[in-house]
Amino acid sequence: MSFEPSSISEDHPAYATHQAAIRSVQRVIDDRAPYQNVQVASTGIGQLLRLKPLILTGAGMSTDSGIPDYRGPKGSLRHSRPMTYQEFLHDDAARHRYWARSFVGWQHMYDATPHVGHDIISRWNASGVISGVVTQNVDGLHQRSQDSIDAQLGHNTEPGRVIALHGSMDEIECLVCGVKENREAFGIRLHEANAGVADDWHITEADINPDGDARIPQRWVDEFTMVQCLNCGSDKLKPTVVYFGEVVPRQRKESISALLESSGALIVVGSSLAVMSSYRILLEADRNRKPIGVINRGPTRGEERATFRWHTGVQQALEWLDEKIS
């Protein structure tokens, strides 16, 4: 997941898609719409909450839980880039390197917990203040928060009201036979396969990337032992997340469009919308003349289309909004 060269050559059928994916990875949003008064922006977004909006979240939603982002001031794109789907599928060495790094770094993501902002959105979702949540994050924190809030309230939020646009790290799938395995059980198998060898592999939080990957020495990669699919024996195992260069499943896109159609507005929380799969949601809302609000400390792609733009931290903004509407 760093800048090592890929073995995908220019004459490979997947080369063009791989290069397009890299351009998407490297896209950084710098343009900002004109400054909007904080009181106008915050009050306006509070008014959008009366319209039963759809909430669209990004990496800025998870930074307060200790999970780094890609494109922020200290984002991991400054020193590494995510692997493309084409590399994962066709480059055996790159895939082995990914799993060695994920083996070391995934525990950090697994240990992360939802913060108060997640819980606020979950309460809004459970009570019908919002139409639902679409998140670009693969950490599962929104769903964990929703499950916890539902347990506290004694009821279940309607299925489909929390959609992980890019999937989740909680499950592993075999790219050969399609069999899936729980990530925790898969992690136990990895630990057993690397018992003794990885006992002294320790990293700092600064070495963690947003998807549970970590920057580790090449020696660790060389020493790492990968496990195989329990069904067919293949080592082409992949988290059930949508990689750069991979297509979001059609059914998931249709479910998001249906949620947006039933919403009175769209509120983007903690995202630059640099990738097309999320930016398309803002464009669809704008095309359907739904008011748009943005809460983000940094610039957001398409924010000039937003009715209200609140440039601030995510957690404090959600706490302020929750106090106002309650």
C-alpha cells in the first residue's frame, strides 16, 4: 500500500483501469466556495435537519475515533497510497504485501470505537430525524453505533438505513470461489500461521493507514505467511470493500438513490468527496433540487453547490446541532 511499482505492465488488459484508479487516489480537493458566515451555515444546516435529510459521511467522521484519513493535513497520502483492485487481483507480490501490512495494522481499526458524533447520528436515524446514513468508511463504526443505540432504545432501526458505500472490513471473500469468512476468525488463522515470527512486530499509531493497513519493514513482509481459502485453497482473499478501480455494486447504488429520493435534503459530514462514487450522490441531490449542507474542516468537492457550508470539526458540529434540535 505504498509507492512500490506495480507489476501491471502497459500491455496488460487491466493497465488503463489501474492508471485511472491511481488518478482517483491522487485527486486532492483544493478549491473552496466563498466563505460563509458560521452562524448562517450552522443555523441553515440545523434547518435542513427538519427536512429529514440523508447523511453522507467520510473519513473526517472517523478521525475522532483515532482512524486516520487519506487527504487531511496529516493524511496517509503524504507517504503511501491505497492498492488498486487491479493490483490486488493481478499482482501476487502486491497482494502478499497488503496482507502482511493488514495483519499488523488491522487490530488498530478493530479496537477503534464510535464517538459521540456517531451516536448522535444513530439516534437521529433511529428516531426518524434523518432518512438514513451512507458512509464511505469501511471501519463499521456507524453500524456498531447504530446497533448500540438500537439496543438502548429497545428497537431495531429499519434495515437499509445504514449503507456502507464502499463495503466493510468485517468480512473476507475468496475471489476464486466466492466463499466468505468473518474477519475476526480470519485474523485468528493469520496469527496462528505467523506464531512466533511476528511476536516482535510493533508499530506506532503514526504508521497506521485509514483502511487498517500499516507501513512495515520489507523484512516483515518477507517473513509473513499468508493463509488460504478454507473452501478452495486459493490465496486470492480480499476484504469485502470496494477498492480504487473497482465498481460499487449496482444494488447498493440503487438503494442509496432510493434513500436520497425519500430525503428532503443531503448533509455531507467529514468528506472531501474526492472519489466519484460519493461525489455522484451530491450531484444527484443537486440535480433533483434538494438543498445540500456540508460540514467539513477542509474543502469538499462540489461545495459551491451547497446551500450551507460549515467549515468546522465534525464532532463539535454534531453536538451543537443535536442540542439545538432536542
